[in-house]
Amino acid sequence: MRAWQVQHHGEPLDALVAVDVEPPVPQAGEVRISVSAAALALPDVFMCRGTYPRAPAPPFTPGQEVAGVVSTIGPGVEVEVGSRVFAVTAFSRGHGGFADEALAAAVNTYPASPSMTDSEAAAFHIAFQTAWIGLVRRAGLQPGAHLLVLGAAGGTGAAAVQLGRALGARVIAVAAGVEKVEFCRGLGAHVVIDRLVEDVPATIAEATGDHGVDLVYDPVGGLAAAEALRCVASGGALLAVGFASGTWPDLAVRDLVTRNCSIMGVYAGAYTREEHDEMHGELLALVERAELSVPVHRTVDFDEIPAALDELAQARTLGRTVALVSEASRDGAPAS
């Protein structure tokens, strides 16, 4: 089968090598999936670089999220062969989604909604489940609250913008550049700040009547998070979701104390399958009511994965980029 392997650490264009390997064999509790679509994300870039904590040693195949058809099951698995599914792959064992066949734990495999294309199914789970966990489970976001979303034009941020809007919050999105600003407006953000030309704290103060934001959704980390903390209202919180900047935020406890605010970690792996099923049902209901949509902005061919990851690494993408791996994908023919 075809696969992209990280054979040594580096930038995606250098680290990824096209190989022809035998399909992986599922272990107990695992399924093998014939991949129709594989979503690209920053963790895949970090895996190439060797900076992602859950990545195995080279050689390995990255790719966290896929949609496809179950082709083989391991011992103890009740998922039916031939089922159309999406899954978080066994990338930490080296059998990720940038291949014709990928492995996934059955507990991380879900029936794909018939209403979704393969690219939408591949790009749905991690971003929207994380947004639900952060905004609903951890923060209890209330209608009318001011929600600030950093990195709002990326896949993770775009999910939070949409979900915040659907939950009745007043969403303030931060993005970089005219194209990304317009993209965030299209997602439903009430206020969009172009951090390249606007003073972010001053614009937030104006947008909130000097109240500050009640909640920050932060998939960026680094200096952006530290700046956002200065905009949090008394009693508010910052949700630490990710580190797209390459570093987690370095926040002083004294700042949390003097601002009378909190920082909360958001980790999808802390929840049971039953809890994930419940959250997934809530999210699908919003999709069916057209209050959420999967922001797949671009699809690429399998051969274009390294170049597409390179664009992602350079923050030149909007929403989600998805590789259409199978010619039988429900999206139709791949297109750049």
C-alpha cells in the first residue's frame, strides 16, 4: 500500500518520504480502515519535526484523523467490516492516516454520518469535540458571554467560533490578514480582529465596553495567550487547548490572582467513550440544524500531502485541509 513516512525529523517537505509497505495488522481492540480521506493538522507538522509528545520514533506514518471503510478487525472488536466510519488513528504506534490503510482503536472509531462527505467526516471529530469539551464541559459557556477565540481561522479555532455562536455567546475572533478575517466573518464571528494591523487588547476593550472577555479559547499558546490573559474579565477564564505557536503559554500565577481569573486545561482524552458519544450526539444535532458546518476549505490529492502540510506549517491555510486518499471518496475527484 502507499504511505507517507517520517523517516527523519524535519519540515514536512523533507521529513516525509513516499513508501510502499504492507498493510498494518490490527491488534486486539483495533480496526484497520481503508482510508477515503485524511485530515491534515498542526500535530502532524509537529510529528514531522519531532516536537509532538505522542509521536513514535521514525519511521512512522502520521495522520491523526481519517474517514473510510473498515477493512479488517482485530480480536475482541464488534465493529462490522464494511462500516463507513471516522476515527482517531493509532498514529502513536506509527500507523496514521497518510496511507491507503490505517489502524485505529475501536474505542476511537465512530459511525460516519450519512449527511457528511468523507472530508467532512475526517475533519469533524477532534476540532469539534475539543471545542465542546472546552466551551461546554469545562467552562459552561453562557448565552451572552464574551468569547475570544485565538487562531480563529484555523481548524480548531473555526470550530470554536461556530460552536460559541451556536451557544449564544458574543464571539470575538482573532486572525491574521484580510483573507482570514473574511473567513472568520463567514463563520459567524460578531467581531473579527486582524492582529497584523489592529491593537488586540484595545479592540477587545472597545468591543466589550471595557468589560473584557469572559472566556478565551486558546489553541495558539505562546505570547498570544499571555496577551489575551490581559483581556479576561474578573471571574473569567482562559482555556488552554493547544500550542499552534510552538510553545505553551508561560502564565504567572500572580496574573491569575490579580485578574481574579482562571486557566483551564482542555484534553479530550480525559473522557470516556460514553461521554464522547453523548457529546458527539449533541454536536451532530447542531450540524443537522445547520448551526455548525465542517470548515473544509481545501482538498488535495494524496501525493500533495507534504506540500499541503508545509502550507499549514506556514499558517497559509484556512479552516481544514483534507487529503482525498481513495478514488472512491464521497467527495468526488481530488482537487487542489
